[in-house]
Amino acid sequence: MTKKKKVVIDTGDAGKGTSEIAENANTQEMEERALSVFASERNEDITALVLCLITTFIVLLFTKWVV
């Protein structure tokens, strides 16, 4: 039985910790992992932007209504 070596890569906060890949992993596998992290960050950014816009609209609406 051949034991495959694994390499541990620190993915930081965006990747939620560390990730193990095969030592001889192809670039396709690593690109897919990287793209999944960027897609996750993009979704979080869009969600934060939408919440900020809604909050700003509500504050402006009530400010205008009170005055």
C-alpha cells in the first residue's frame, strides 16, 4: 500500500482554517479551491452591501418622516 503525502495549506479566515491537498495535486484542483473561496467572499460582500443599503434607506425614511 502506497501512502500519499499530503500538504497542509493555511487558507486564512476566508478559507476557514487549513486545507489538505495531495503533494502532487494538479493545478486544476488548486484553482477550483481558490475560486470557491473567492466566490464565498463575494457572496458575503454582496449580502453586507444589501444590508447596508436597506439600513441607510430606513434611517433616511424615518429621519425625513420625523422632521
